[in-house]
Amino acid sequence: MNKLADSELEKIITLLKQGQLIGLPTETVYGLAADANNITAINKIFAAKTRPQNHPLIVHIPDQHYLREWAYDIPELAYTLVEKFWPGPLTLLLKKHTDINTVVTGGKQTIGLRSPDHPIAQQVLQAFKSGLAAPSANRFCRISSTTAGDVKTELGNKVAYIIDGGSCDVGIESTILDLTQQTPTIVRPGILDAETLSAAINENIIYAEHDIAQTPGNMQTHYAPLTPSHLIEENKTSSLNNNNIAILSFEKPDIVCKKWLKANNNPQQYAHDLYHNLRTLDELNCDAIYISKPPSNESWHAILDRLKRICT
Ligand code: TXA
Ligand code: MG
């Protein structure tokens, strides 16, 4: 479903204006959206996710014309990037506008801004004409939602309404690029990688060291299934000697296990399927999930980042 009927859109805008929470499809993952100017609504997001108050929320805006309402001292670089990549899976960290309450920014003087590339998210934002704070629609530290059904499972009793926008195209969270540092720094890798972004601005872009990153989404355990999960070399899966396990690997392992899912060789498709695959394997309540390591080149960077957080 790619377009909301007028009556549904009207109902959603009314709920948002009342300070209610909405399950919102984006191209990356589903968001738990609320009016970014309404402190009571923002606090509902933190409570629903059981997310600590110092973990800032990304504010979603209709388009680049709204940047100045939320950020100040915006570098020219930001405009070059959004011209090219918005709407899209790129969040920019900028200095926050003085009018913006720090509840939404987790107490920080910076703000994460993004314009999502999903027709329904765009429809809602263009009608709302302001910012929607929307973290991924999952309980704190759990797997992000990539379908409306996942949002229902994760937060069904906490939201006023879930919009069904189908399964998310990208499947993993947006790239977060910090433009408040001397050198633009990726604090959360995503499908838009350093090479691609760097080429667009003709400037060096670096990845943050994990232990110095200021981004709580970069905590070591995140996006995690409940089943203990382990990264393993592809050619080692056959040496596993427990049958009550689940495996996600590129080649079929020649051992008996409870469930095997074939990992896709294409990084885009792998990312698209990743959280859905993890949910499927987690639901089996096996002793463990084994995931074979993808290649370690730039196009798998964001996937490897997520897998390292998922696995011990
Ligand atoms: O793709 C996405 O970005 C999804 C969809 C719904 O847009 N949203 C998402 O939000 O992943 P969330 O809250 O699950 O992750 C946002 C990350 C968090 O790790 C947060 O700490 C970081 O962004 N973040 C947001 N604002 C920040 C700020 N001002 N400074 C540092 N980190 C920030
Ligand atoms: Mg999240």
C-alpha cells in the first residue's frame, strides 16, 4: 500500500496533533512517530520503548526547506548532501535550533534530521507540515521493525495507530552523518556508505571509532534477538554439533539443524531481509543462532556493523 486515503490521512494527522503515537513506515525501518514539538508526546515515545531519556531521537521533516526550523549554523555541505540524498536513508547531525527543546535531542545541543523516502511517510509529513520524532519502532535494544506486523508485535498496545506501508525497502536504519565535527563523521553506518557520500561532496568522510561514538544506537548490544547469536566463518558452519540451532549462511550447511535460512549474496537484498530473518530465527527458541560472516568490503560495512552488535 503506497498511498493513504484522505480519510485515513486526516485521522492520522488528528492523532498526531493530539500527541498520540503512530507506527510510521519509512524506507529504512518503521518509526514510532510523534509530534516533535510536543514534549508530552515525546515522553510517550521514551516510555513506550523503555528508552533512556538521554538517547536522542531523529526528527523527520518533509523536506530540506524545514532544515532551518530545526537546525542553525547549517554548513553548505548539508545542503549539497540533502540535495542529492533526500528524501532518503541519510540522517544529518547538526547544531540544534535554540527553540528546540532538548527533550527530543536527549539533552544534546545537536539534532538528527532526516527526510524519509517512503510515499506514506512523505504524505504524512507534507500534511503535518512539521517535524515528527521517530525512533525505530521496537522495544529498547530489540530488533527494529520492517513490517506493520512487527510494529504490532513490538509495541501494539502502546500506539494509537499503525500505518501499513508494506515491508521496508532498505531494511536497516539510516546512515547517520555528524556534520558538527571537523571532518564529517559517520556515527552509524547505513546503506549509504562513506565512499558514496564522500564522492558527492568531494570531501573526506570518516567512520567514528565505536568506543568514542556519541550515538547510543552504537551501543555494543543492540538490535538483538533473545536467542544467543554468534558470528561464524562461512566454512565453519558444518562443524557445529548441536541440532537445536538456527543458521543464516550463504551456502547450505551439511549438518542437521532446526532451521537454515539462505543469506542473500547481494548486500542490498541481505539488508532488506536481515531483521525479518532474525525475527524468524528468534521465534524458534533454539539454543543459538549462527550467522556466517559476510565479506568485509565497503558494501557490506553497515551489515557487518549490525551483525557485530547482534552477535556475541
Ligand atoms: O532509519 C532510521 O534512522 C530510523 C527510521 C525510523 O527513520 N530511525 C532510527 O531511530 O533508527 P533510532 O532512534 O532507533 O536511532 C537513532 C539513532 C540513535 O542511536 C540516536 O542516539 C542517534 O540516532 N541520534 C539521534 N540524534 C542524535 C544526536 N543529536 N546526537 C547523537 N546521536 C543522535
Ligand atoms: Mg533503533
